Amino acid sequence: MRGCCFLFWIGLLAVAAPGCFSSKWALDHADYREKYDRPYSGNNFKKWNRMARQMVDARHVADDSGYYVGGAGSNFRQNPAGGAEVGVTNYTRPWLSTKVALAGQVNSGAQNAFAGVNTAVHVATPTRVAPFVGAGVFGGVDVGTVLDTVNGDESEYTQFLGAVYPEAGVHVWLNGRTRLSASASYWMTTSNHDREFWYYGLGVTFGFGPDGRSSESGELIREDEFVNRLLDEREQREDVVVRTPTSELLDELPDVGVRATLGRVLPPPGSPVYVEPPND
């Protein structure tokens, strides 16, 4: 079993390997592109520092949602079980995500197949390869009852399955909008037989930030976007050539009733504090 797990993780990393050293891996996501799609600095230290940051930075997913599809199975020794699920994943913070999915599970310990809802919360590093920990809850009803309801028949009894579980795993971002996930969870169920078992899952989440967001005037923007824009504005100001005022420039200014000389602004004639400028 350990050998299978080792090969599974190697396979997962192999899938994510192409382009893993690219500093522009997530330019297909509008928020990442807005943050990093600008020329590198001419300073080599600043350039390589930014490239290294880009290779691992996955904070662009904050406030994004994506569609999730996954499957899972047990170790088939304690309680042979397998299932699949389809749902939605949402990031409220770059490091905090939730999952809500319609799930089905064939559970030999409970001697039935179940359909229900599976939900989980994950805390992960905001990086391209992101280890995570979390917990989840599953609640389902036996499929026989569902089929009887669809067919308009009344079931003699209804069997429910509930479970809570801790979970750990890793997310790997294949690009800015697609995430591959692998996890191991320990299910503690309400079943009368083999209530506890390990459950291993693999899933893919896609469609993050389909349209992206470009914050306009009056909109709230994230802190990292705000800081990034301030840095860009500062760089632009440093590139502006400051011209020292000359007599020719001052002569071009409109007459607004204020007497001006080089380097000084005088009050209008007739003012108590007016002083006649020196004649050159």
C-alpha cells in the first residue's frame, strides 16, 4: 500500500512538472496577469527576485470560485468504499477555501449506496504547490430511497449515512485557473459496521476567474493589488523628467492677477504686503 501511495505522489508531481519553473505560469488568469504582466526591471537582482516570487505566488485566486470534479476510494481492507462528487470550490482568502459537492458513495460496510452532500474547509499555503489540512462533513441517504421517490413509490424504510473527517493533502496549480488535488481523509461514520476507514481522493478544479477582475474607480480592491499599483505609480514617477522653471516657461503661464518672478510668487499690486519686484 505504501508503494502505491509513493507512486501516486510521484505521478501527481509528474503531471504538474511541465512549466513548473516558469515565472509566467498563471498569465491565463486576469488578476495574475494584471499584477505581473509588465516588463522586468533592468536591475538583475530585482528581476530574479520578482521571477522567483512569481513562480510560487498563487494569491490571485482570492475571491474566486471554480468547478470541482473528483473521485475517492478506501483501502479496501477495513471497509471497501468508493465514490465520486461534483461541486464548487471557493477561495475566500488566498489560503482558505471551501468545497460543497453533490456526492455518491458505495459503502460495503453500510451495505448500501448513498447520495448526498459533501462539504469541506481547507487551509493551505498560498503557493503553486500548496499542502493543506482541513475537515469535512458528509450526509447522505440510501440510493434506493431516492429511486423510490423518483418513481413515486413509498419506501418501507430510509437509511442515512453521516460522516465527519479530518483531511490532509496537496493542491498543485497546473495554470492560473486549473488546480489538481490529492488528499487522504479518515472517515468516522454513523454506520453500524466498520464505522471508520481511510478514504483517498483525487480531484480537479477548473474555471477559476473566467473573466477576471480589473478594479475601477469606486471599487474595492485587494490589499496586494493596491500595494502593487502604488509601486507601479512610484516607478512611473521616477521616470518623469522634472523641468526647472525658466523665464520662458513662466511667460507662457496665463495672467491670473498674480505677479510672478523666477522662484517667487508675489501678491497682486495694491496689496498691503505687495513689494515691487527688482528690475533686472
